[in-house]
Amino acid sequence: MKPFFTIAFCLTLFITQAQYFIPPMDNSEISMAKEAYVVTNAGDTVRGRVLSATIISGQLRSFTIKEDDGDKQKFKSTDVKLLAVAPSKLSNISSAMSVPNLSRTMKTDFSEIIDREWVYFEQALLPKKKDKYVMMQLLNPGFDSKIKVYLDPNANQTMNVSAGGINLAGGEDKSYLVVYDGNKSEVYKKSSYKKDALEKLYKNCAVFTENYEGEKFIWKNFAEHIYVYDQLCTND
């Protein structure tokens, strides 16, 4: 069993390294990206930049890549395993300023999100759909070895409060699509998170269970829990 201070250490890293869910990119932000690469279903890699993209309800449906030699290729989401785009500095700053409940993390070092190199779109198996994959943006890159988090296309948000274009409070999604260990995605909702989290999501990890058992799983700490679970339970 790992000692309790391991949890405290992970929480310190969580706060200082700005480990939270990244706000999704939109069509225009993808097109502003300085470079991109695609991994096709056949295993080929295509490099260039995104000329255009179509995102509907958080799902990337299609996009066009202009390669370094000037050739253009249009891809449907079903053609590729992965799209990685290098966001512009402006896009990163915009994402940092739109992080939900920024007022709770004003002491956080946002350099990680402002200087991030890549944003990833990958295939995720939809809940309740047999063999139905869609391409979605990974919201927790860097702490996604066991649990991957994606936007729920049907999610509502808490009321947003902002000033000067900066999100001060609210704006949190009330549900996310979550993929555990490569399985089919499930919808995790704010309304049932504190009841189901420990038993259904953060499983097969004794040190996590022992240190969090008996605590209320508050929705605003969802990213924190995912991060700690990733750091402690990868090899369990």
C-alpha cells in the first residue's frame, strides 16, 4: 500500500501544473493551428496543416489537410485513428481564460496550457451503440493512461459568470463521456457522480479506494480525481 502523503503530493502537482480538462477547440481554432498530423486506419502518417474542419456536437466529422508539398487530402473521421493539431498561442490563451471556475485557480501556473504543443482527436466508442465510433477531442491529455474524458454532446452547463472575457465561475459541463481502459464510453453525470464514482469508475486500485473511501465525490473535483487515479493506479 502506498502512503497517504502520495495523495497529497499528487494534489500538489495537480494544483501547480494546471491539470484540468481542456476546453474543446472549435472549427476556426483547428484551422488556425500551425501544424497537424494524421494517423490513418492503415497506419500511415500524413503531416501538414488543417485547412478546414467540421465539428458537430463535439464530434469531428471531417477535415482537410494541406501537406508540406502543397497536396491536399480530405479525411472523414472514419478514415483515421488520430488527428493531432498544434494550437496557436492565441488559441491556448483563449482556452486558459475559459477554464471553468477560474476564480478557484487564480494561483495556478497556466504555462502548461498556454505552451501546450498538441491537441488530440481520437476515436471513441459511443455508449449504447454497437461498434459506433466517433472522433472526439481528448480533454485530459497527459493524465489519460487509464481513463479518457471527452465532451458529452448532450451535456448542459452550469451558469457562467464572466468579466472582461474571462470566465470567473460556472460554465462547467454537467456530464462527460468517459472511456475506462479502452472500453465503450459511458456518460458520467454531475447528478450521480458522488454516488457512483468510487464503485464504478475508480476501481481496481486499493490505494485510491483506501484514501478516498467515505468522502463525498464533488463534481467540481472530477478532473482532480482523474489525475490522482492516473498517477497512483496506472500499474494496478
